Amino acid sequence: MSFQDRAQHQISQLDKELSKYPTLNNFERQTSVPKVYMVLGLGVLYFFLIFFNIAGEFLVNTAGFVIPAYYSLNALFSSGKADDTQWLTYWVTYAFLTVFESAINAVYWFPFYYTFKFVLVLWMALPQTGGAVIVFRSLIQPVFSRFFAETGTGSTSTNLRSQADQAAGKSI
């Protein structure tokens, strides 16, 4: 299968997925512009603006908040727990990324910072990639797991209080 055939297959899959949205179908009827080309064009424009840092911070933060917020709300209204865990993991990971970013003032140190952050945020947010879980298990969990270990003796706040009291030389 050639590259052109694979690209055409992906475009047809995207077109089928976009057909679920009546607004896009109406747009296609009114303008005679295929909805898949309009969505791809907007995506390329969005990436172009981020790449050249034209409102890069706003656009990356919008992608980091709006898309995951939609899926998080969807997860809260579903009965399954797997999607809840996935989105909770995303939000914890995104919060650590944001705090780390502001602490080191990353935008001034790294060229094309928002381009890299945009790719990272998409990778973390997309359920197909599982990026947030990878970042959480690789970086955050090893550092904080000792404070949140499951001991079966009570809540996390009780465990933290007893550890703090032990460190201060008090016994409970």
C-alpha cells in the first residue's frame, strides 16, 4: 500500500468520523468544501500559529484544557472507572507540567517551546497514546509514591500526618 493510498484511507476514516456532527455536514452542504479539508486546514493553521508563536501560549493552553475537559466531563457521566482514572491522571500530570514550566520559565530557555509543549499535551491527552499515564508512572509516581502508599491503616491525610509527626520526633 503506497503512502497516497494510506493517506486517502485516513482521510476517508476522518470524513466518516466527522459525518457524526450535523454542524460540519451543514457547513459542507452550504460551502461545497469537504468537511475533512476544512478540519485539516484549521488544524494546520492552528499548528502554524503555535509554531511561529502567534498566541502560542493561549492556543496550547486551550488545547490542554478544552479537549481534555470535554472528555473528562464525558468520563464523569459514564459508568466506567477506566476513563475516570485516565483523565484524573492527565490532570495531575498536566498540573505538574504547568508548575514545572512556570518554575523554570521554560518559554525563555527553549526555542519552539510551545510547539514541543503542544505535541506533548496532545500526546498526553489522546487516549490512544496513553501519554499521561506514561509520564505519571515514569516521573511522578516514583517521587510521590512513598507519601501515598496503600497501607490499609487509613486515609492518605492520616498517613501524611503520622509521617510528619514521626519526622518531628512525636509519637502518636
